[in-house]
Amino acid sequence: MKTLIIGPSWVGDMMMSQSLYRTLKANNPAVEIEVMAPAWCRPLLARMPEVNKALPMPLGHGRLAIGQRYQLGKQLQAEHYQQAIVLPNSLKSALIPFFAHIPKRTGWRGEMRYGLLNDLRVLDKTAFPLMVQRYAALAYDKQKIHSAQDIPQPILWPQLSVTETEIAETTAHFNLATDRLTIGFCPGAEFGPAKRWPHYHYAELAKKLIAQGYQIALFGSAKDRQAGDDITHALPDEMQIYCHNLAGNTELEQAVILIASCAAIVSNDSGLMHIAAALNKPLIALYGPSSPDFTPPLSHQAKVIRLITGYHKIRKGDAQQGYHQSLIDIQPEQVLTELNQLLASGDNR
């Protein structure tokens, strides 16, 4: 059976979608899975053995471009897919499988997709509270799965692997010291500073870890470069040589490898957090207004720290520099204590 997946556009969502691919493969080892997603996803999809092929989505996020979607669908007719599974909830994401005349088109109802999807699921959010449950449910006949409890357990969580050769070559390329274990920080987050642990807390934690004999690597996109500089510049001069701001300097493929090289990761709620979880790294996940009740890190090595409950749709906090008070209230000493416990109990590099 040949299946086309219309994949998500965000790093975290793409990582969680691997649970669907793993489940499809477990249910039918002969299934051929091809995933259409933005080109930047290719390094992640290449590390998912369940995915036979990654197809680039040439259209930018948010563009309807119905004519181009029609042409893409016509081109895909020659692939003879038996099923398409559409993961985004938008109407436009369901157009390509429809134009490709794929016989079975599966997905949650989302944005009024009657007709575009003919294997339409109606979502009860209370029955499927986690995003990973909603993805995994699409691997089964809808008559059999009415809630998360109906999904055969345990759900197959995302899982990435990196070789020792890749780690050795990439750490050498970025001149990371070999005589100190690395703790990775992921200080960025989409949609503004409200989801970010303050840079001065990261800096205080970095001081304590460097004093314990570690080095720090800061990961993120070019947008996170300034946050990394703020952390580095808050350190004493003699400690700054042990803090490497790699934000904006790595390709996603390199960031995955370098995260795999770390003894542990401290991260805001972000896509890199989900990558660290899929690499099974000891992980401290710091949450504020966003909620781990929907997209927690899927790892038994992860510890979530959050001081409030519920979901708060906030993109800029009321505190200085746009931070959210609930994240300000998470003190570096608490994070260090939890991190040291993870490091003591885990099999770290």
C-alpha cells in the first residue's frame, strides 16, 4: 500500500507526526510512506526509517495558490497512492490529495473539508487530549477508534538516531571541547518572548554548570542569535569561552547531531525540545503560558517544570522584556537540582 502524508509545517509537529508513521509501519510493514512537507523538514524525515520518500512542498505556509496545488495533484496521479492522510487542519492542505484523485483521503474535519476528505474524522478534543494521540488515531479505521483509550498502547513515540561518527565530525567542526561534557540550551521559542525562560536565568544556570565542569552550547535559528548573545554576555569573561552560541550558525541537520552529542538539554517549549525528546536526551522542559497538556515532550527522560495550569494564549508577557511571570518564577536553582538528578540517573555521554 502506498500512502501520501501531507505533513505539518512546524518542527515540533513534524517530530510528533513520526508516531503516525511508526504506527502505520507497525500495522503494515509493507506500506510505502511518502511525506510532502516544506524542504527544511528533509533532515528530520531522513532520520525516520519509516519514511520511504520526502516530497518537497513548494508552496509557502499560508498560501492558497489553488492553481499550483491543482498542478501538483495532477502530477501525483501517476504515483497511484491508495491513501492520503492530511495532518494540517486547513482546507488548502486537503486540496492536493483531492486533485490527485487519491481514493481514500483521511484527516480530521478541520476547516470545512467535506468532500475534499472522504475518510473524515470528527474530533472530540476531550477524547484525544494530546496531539500525538490525534496523529496516531489516523493510522486506524475510524470505526475502531473513538477515543485515545482505543488506540493500542503504548503509542509509538518519535525516535531519532545519530551515529558516533556524525557526532565526532560535527562537534569537531564547531570546535566544541572534548574534555568537557556539553549541556545544550534551547533559549528560543516561536511567537515571541512569553514562552521563553529569561536569558538571565539561563545565564545563571550556565555559570553553575560551567563551575561544575560542563560547557554550554546554545541552539536555535538566526532569530535566537540575540538571545544566545544575551546569555553569553551575562557570564563572567573567564566563563564565556565555555559557552558556545551556535544559534543561527547550524543547519537543522547539524543541530540534531549536536543535540545528540549533549549530556542533557534545557529547553523552552519549542521544536528543538521535541527533537531532544526524540533523541532520548535527559531533558528539562520549561513551560509558561503554553501547556504540556497538549504537546508534552515525549520521552521518559524528560522533566517538565511549570508553575501554572491551563493554556494562556499570550505572545508577549507583561514583565520586563516581554517575559511571562510564570517563567520568571522558575528559579535557576530548581532547574539545576532537577537537571543534576537527571544526569545522575541517566546514561549520559
